[in-house]
Amino acid sequence: MTDGSHKARITEWVRRWNFDLTRFMERRVRVRADAQDVAQEVYLRLLRTSQTDLIAEPQAYLYRMASNLAAEWRMRSCESKPHSSAELEVLLETRTPEVQLDAEQDQARLRAALAGLDVMPRAVIFLKLREGMTNEEIASHLGITRRMVKRHLVIGYEELRARLIPE
Amino acid sequence: MTKRFDEDVRKGSGTRHSIVAREAAQWLIVLSDSECTREEREEFIAWLLRSNLHVEEFLRISELTGSLARFRFWPDDSVADLIAKARAGSSGAVVHIGAAAASGRAVPAGDSLADRSVADSARVVPRSLWRPCLAAAASLAIISLAVGVIAGMFDWSSKTYATNAGEIRSITLEDGSVAELNTRSRLRARFTANERRVQLIAGEAIFNVAKNPRRPFRVSAGSTEIVAVGTQFNVDAHDSSTVVTVLEGRVRVTSMPDIPPRDAGRFNPPLDHQIELARGEQAIVTKHRPPLRVAAADTARATAWTERRLFFERATLRDVATEFARYNDRIIRINGDVLAVKRISGVFNATDQPTFIEFLRTHTDVRVREDARGWVLEAGASQSDVDGAER
């Protein structure tokens, strides 16, 4: 019983922060906002936010802030650039050929970057992100400790970040 | 920052950027852990507030993992292989039984997963030893077929489950997955060491699949094949089409052509005949057609049958009668085409037909006659839309 409710709680929790992250990503793609600009503005807003609001779910709070920001920018750019019809189309139509091409290129890059990872980080990342397993589940599945799971995750994330996001 | 972080990982040189990237990755992992504490969250906030560079890296790495979670090109085969390799690598020895025992001990005592891990590892031991040989032989059709036969001799079980009219049954399959079988449905389960195969011969079922990426869970219904790894989904098999609704996780749906089942494994369907569904998505699969994706399905409605409720929204009386017939032995027959397309809206108890009949009796345009087989509906005075209420 407790096991079931525990699991339900985790599922709900994962669902919620995934939702916020997804929305953030969608909005950012739509606005094509620069990561640095978004981060700068989010940082300034974080400084003005009370800790009590942040503490319950800092991650979800962060993503929500970033996605709201992207939405604001989108609205603002709609207002400030009413004469550029091309710009407007890009803003209104999310599935432009350009965005689609980007998506395809992104997928190809992701695939290449994943293929370049060592076996362990790749397996751990797969089980975590694709199968949605908890660290405990991954550990027992692969026959390693939870500490090792975390370590491989860090190595994997870091490697992917270095490969996929140019400085 | 925090002592939870691995010293080995923290060490090592790097530019300022890459150090921040590593910290961001570590924080993401700590926060995504269900056991993340309040202290850790506080530490995280303090770290964020220290620099806008921290915010930037954290958002970047979140975005990266977000796109990986939505990545649709992880091929099943390479993943099973990958995990086998990872497991083999983690033991550092050829004797897998030793590795399995070690992994069982490595999990903290009192963790409910520990037992499962030992059992799970023990069960798959022979397979992980075989795997390198199998991989080499996979390109030879004859050999892989022979392997299929051998696997069948060693551990092959086929069980059939069926429900009668009005019956809803919850079946726990041998791997721990649960199938909720709706009325008048039939299901056959055949589990081998490397896959779990379930055939929904007729009717509807919800599958709550136990996680095991090394042993894919495949459901076939008519010409539809659904592959899931750890997920929950509903399959409604009709004569002409199959409706798949994903309640949790992710599944791959394939519209299969007419080929003998034993050849199905070697068949590569056209790309557009295969789609992936995420939580809340639904696909309608018709023979020889690409699956049709329906985004944002009403999952509450798709699973209403588990509570024996039937939802109708401007459904024709003919459809309503057909739906009731799935749950009951006594049937409702309709005389006249005009009456058959009368629209009905409402929520009814699937096994309580008399209440529904009473509801119809309140409409002046319907006359009800009862006989030994059930009820006969005939047109009364005028046609009008009716709305029902929760019964």
C-alpha cells in the first residue's frame, strides 16, 4: 500500500516537472530566444523571488519562469514588429520548414552524440530518460550501485553537453 | 557544494565553463532523484543565485535531457545489446551468477528492489551468456529460427484468459504485468526469455507493463502490433480497427500487413506504418493503413470501462445498443433506421441495462417491448435529442 502511494507520488512529481520543462522548450523554440538572454533574465527574476516560493519545487519553478519569459518575449516581438510579415509568420507558425529542418538536424546530432558515449553512461541515460526509471531501479537493473548510477549520469550529461552545445 | 557528489567526478581539470556544466549536471541528477531533500533544494537555490552562468548551464542541460527524453530513435535491438554489455561490464567477470549476487547485495537492505534485482538477474543469466553468440548468428535466418525453437522448448508457456458478458477481470501475468480485461474479451499470453508476447484476440484491455527493457512487451491485436517497455495503455480491438490509448509512458504502434505470425519478427514495416505514442496520445489503426495519431485523448473516457461506466456523447442509439451488447447477454434490438440514428448522450452503468431501458421509456418517441431475448425498440411519435444523467 505505502509502496503504491509512494510510486504514485513519484509519478505525479515526474509528470509535473516534465510538463514544465516541455512547455519551456516549446516556447523557447518558438521564440528562438538566446539561451544566454533567457538565463540572464531568469537570474534577475530569481534574485527578486522569495526563497519560500522557490523551495518546494525549485526546478519546476525555474522552468516555469523561463517558459513564461519566452511567452512574454513572443508577445512583445509580435507587437514591436508588426510590419515584418515574414517575422510574424515564423512566430505564428511553429512548424515552418526551417524549424522542421532544425528538428531533423537536432535528432541526427543527438544520435551521433549518443553513439559516441561509453556503454555505461549510454545505458544509464537510456534507462533514466527513455524508460523513466528511478536511480534505484537503474542500479538494480544494471547490477551497479546508486552512486555509480549518478556518476555515469554526470559523465554522460557532461559529455553530451560538450558535444552538442558549442561554446 | 554537496558531499553527495562523487569526489572522482569533481576532480579533474577543466575550463570554468565545463566545471559549471558538471555542477549543473550533478544538480539535475540530485533534483531528479525522488529522495531529494529540502536541504539539497536549498543548496541548489543558493548555487543558482551565485551566478547567472549557473542558471544558464542548468537550463541548457535541462533542455538537453528534455530533448533526449523525447528522442525517438533509440532502436530496441541496440538498447538490449547495450544493456547486456553494460551488465557484463559491471561484473568485470564472465561468470554472471557472481555479478548477480553482488548486485543484490549492493542494494541497501530493506529496499524492496533488492529481492527483485536478484530474481531478475538470476532469470536472465543464461541469456546474457548466450548473447554474444546470438549476435553473431543473428544475420543467418536459419540459425536464428533454430534458436527460436530451442528457446521455445526451454521456456515457453501459453495461457489464454477470457471474460464473459459483463465480466471484468484483472489478470496478473507471470512477469508481474497486469492486464485488466474488459467484457467479452480474450487474451493469450506467451512469454519467452527474450520477449513477452500477448495477443488480444478479441475485446479490450488495459496493460500495466512491468519494466524490463531486455524483454519487450508486445501486444498484437488484429493487424496492429504495440511494443511497450514500461508503461500503461489501453487497447480496444474492433473487427475493422484497433484503438490504442497510452495512459503512462510510451509505446510504439505498428500497422502490420498480412504475414504469418512466425515471420513477423523479421518484417520491417514501412516507416509511416509505425508511430510512437506518448502519454495521453491515442492511435487508431486500420488494416493496411498507417496508424492515425489522435493527440490529447480523453484518457478518463478510455478507461471508464474499468468502473463499468459507458460514456455517450451524441452517439447513435445503434452504437449505444452495440456497446451495451458487449456487457450483457440480453440484447437491445432496434426496429427502424430513423430510430437507430437517434442521438443519445449520457453516462450509464454498463451492466445495468434495465436502468437504461427505463431512461428510454421516458422518451415519447421510443416504444419499448420486452421479450425473452431482451428488448425491442420501436419508433414512437416524434424524434428529438435526449440527454441522460449519471445513473
